[in-house]
Amino acid sequence: MIYQMYQAQCDALAPLRAMASIGRAALGATAADNSLQNAFTRGTSAGYEMLARSGFTHARPPFGIASVRPAGAADDLAVSEEAADVTPFATLLHFKKAGVAGQPRVLIVAPLSGHFSTLLRGTVRTMLADNDVYLTDWHNARDVPLRDGAFGVDGYVEHVIRFLEKIGRGAHVVAVCQPAVAVLAAVAVMAEGQNPATPRSMTLMAGPIDTRQNPTTVNDLAKSKPIEWFERKLIDRVPYRYRGAGRLVYPGFLQCMAFLNMNLDRHLSAHREMFRNLMDGEEAKAAATRTFYDEYFAVLDLTAEFYLETVRLVFQEHALPLGRMEFHGRRVNPAAIGRTALLTVEGEKDDICGIGQTMAAHELCPGIKPFRKKHHLQAGVGHYGVFNGKRWDAQIYPVVNNVILAND
């Protein structure tokens, strides 16, 4: 009944949020008359906005990448989004640049962990300058009808393989966070089967390859209860108003609430600061916080089978590093990877994926020659900073891009 209770609360608060939005818009109309802009009015307007913005949304935000300036170009080029392939559970999204050819083709594999793939907007925008970028745009499980079947870890690996085959021979793959395990498994399966679409390079960023290394609070929580507890307490059916009615899911709002609770003081402080900025008329500062939380509070549901298999295989059983992970009943063999270069990236202050967890991939891939392996530990960044922000742009991305170019 978790989902039903959540939905009932959302329905009950919807009129109040709508009224707050109307009130905020009405007060905003007085901006042209400075005499009306007193402290009381600004405070009321700020309060209305904070109330209107409370709660989660369940629709994917836009990427909003209209143009990019390729390396060495004098002018910006228009960027369009094109669905290169579509399944019930994901879209292979191509960020197409007109008039540019010959750039390395890169598949960015986004995490499926309660947020939409737009969380990687900054990652995509930065990589677009030098690369022909594709992205796994995962669909909200609550909108996938039951008739489309199940989607577990095998399904995730299948999607990675399918999308690499769609992009074609000679591509590169970048896994951000959670999908590092599935991407390593997919590349191993492709290498062992001598699949011509096996990528030339594989970059794993802040991913839980071996969570026995420097376990974090997230890792400890995943091991603190038997898998039956997660199934009993965190899995529920999609309400009947949605296309995926009746599908068993791990609701995205639960995942987001868990992340919020990990750093609750920081999130509360950010909202207090946003309120003060609105009160003081510092719109630019308020807009930065608004943009971040518009993305952070946009949540999607995971299929129950994918969530439970991930908790069990990755965090409880450590199936991949122990050599026990299977793909459709056949053992996954990372040692089969030989022609794909490997780069791993970790953040010094990452409180979700501890130092050493991603680097563990190197030991699992003895078939890759040492000169084709590289590890980068970025000082001063947490989990999000590994793939977004100033240090990603200035210090991490150049390493990633050099590996791609060296193996293209």
C-alpha cells in the first residue's frame, strides 16, 4: 500500500500546490511596480513558490541542449534529439549535430536508480563537443504496460548490447555509476562471442564493481537486511490510473527520499538559502538551486525484478567480482575482454561508491594489456561531481576523451 498512500497524499495536496502557483504568479505580476515590492510581498511570494515546488514529479525533464560548439569550430551547431532505437523500457537517444562527421561514437549508459537520464545533462553537453553522443534514456516503469513483460539485470545487459550493435562497429561506451556492472558484463559477453560491435574503449565512472572495497552507508544498508525484507517493504504495485497499472515496482520517490535522508541537513540548508535568495531578490542564485532540484525531484520507478536483482547480485552476493554473475544462465567472463581499453574513474569524496570499488574492474580484466588500462582518482569531488560540474569539465572529461581518442 506504499504507492497508494503516496498517491493519495499527492492528490490531497495538489489543489494546495496549484493555489500556491497561482498566488506566486499573481504576486510576480507586481514586479513592474517597485512600490509594491515590499518585504511582505517578497516573503509571501517566496513562501508560495516553496509550497508550489514541494513534492516530486514523475515526468522526464527536457535535456534542453539546443546547440554546442565542436572543438576547433568558430560557431555553435544546432543539436537535435533523435530516437535511434526504442524498446518498451528505453530509448537510444542520439544527440545529432548537423554538418559534423567523423567524431568518435560514444554510448553513455545512464543509471537506472530512481532518476531520469536527464541527470546526465551536463555529462552529455560536455561530451558533445568532441563526440557523436548516444544515451540510454530509460523509461518510467510505471508507464510500461504489464504486457511488455519483465525487465531485470539480464534485460539491462541486453539493452547495452543491443544499443552498441545499433550504433555499430568501433563505438565506445561510458557507464555512469550504477550501470558499470551491467556494462562490464555486456562487454564481456560481446568479447567472448566475438561480437563485431564490441566497443573500442570502456569507461566506468563511480560504479559498484566490487562493493566489498571501502563499503559506504549505501553498501551497508543493502547488506543489513535479507532480500525478502526489501521485497516486502519496498516493492508495490503501480496504481490503476497509469499505463503500467499492476506492475510491481520499486517507487522512485522512495529512492529519492533515501538519498535525501543521507544528506538531509545539506538539502534543508539549500532550501532555506533558496528562500532567503527569493526574499532578497537574488533570482540568479535562486535559479541555480531551482534548476538542481527540478532535476533531483523528477523521479521514475524501477521494475521490481531489476531493483531486487541489483541489490542481491551487486551489493549482497558480489556476483561479478566473485565470478558468479550469469547472463541468461551462462557465466560472465570479464577475462575474455582483450581488445577494449579500460578507464575507471572515482571521486575522492564519493559517499555512495567508495574508493576502490570501480578500480576493481582492472583485476577482473587480465586480458586487457596494462598499457590499455588507466585509473583516475579525482580529488575533491563527491559522487555527483564525478560526472557533472567544473571538475568534470576541466579535469575528468579530458582524461575520458583522451582514452576515447587514443582508441578510436
